Amino acid sequence: MGNEFVLFSDNSALQYVMQQHKLNQKHTKWVEYLQSFNFILKHISGQANKVADALSRKALLLQESTMKVLGCEHLRDLYQTDTDFKQAYEACRNPLVRDNSPWLDYNLHEKLLFKGG
């Protein structure tokens, strides 16, 4: 075993799972794994744990940013004839053309045109 450390968690159930006599197979594996470490578990409320709160928000932001954009399906049909987007759309449909064009910053995702990333 390594050095003892203090584990601060806002998950209050974690404090009690280590003391349970009957656990399902999944929880038993986790408890066995956790018991391989030399630590003291201390509960800290979510509001007081700013780092965990920030990490949770980052995960939520990533989750929200992957949601499907609704109501833009008709744009897919308009790209091919639109004077402003036709060239960018055609370049993105063909990576060989896109790599040698001014549209390198554009890409297609689910047949929708995006700039960046």
C-alpha cells in the first residue's frame, strides 16, 4: 500500500457503500478495488467543492454541445444552390478539393456546414 491520502467527495453514498454487508457484484468489485488504496474518505458538499462543480459543468457543456440541432434539415438541400455557401459545401464534400481551397476551416457534420473544428 502507498501513502495514506484524503479523498474528498460530494457523493455521500460512497461513505456508506464501504460499510454495507450485502452488495451486488458490481458494487463488490468497486469496494474491493477501493480497499486496495490507503485513504480516508471525507464528504464535502457539492457547493463547497468548487473543482468538482466546475468539472461537472464542463461535462454538461460537452453533453449539451453534442445535441442535435433541430429545424435545420432544410439547409442541407439549400447548400447546393446557395450563392454564399455552394462553393464551401462542394469543397467539404470532397476532401481533396477542400485541402487545396480557401474552405479549409469548414467541415460537414450530418450534412450540415460548420466553420471551425
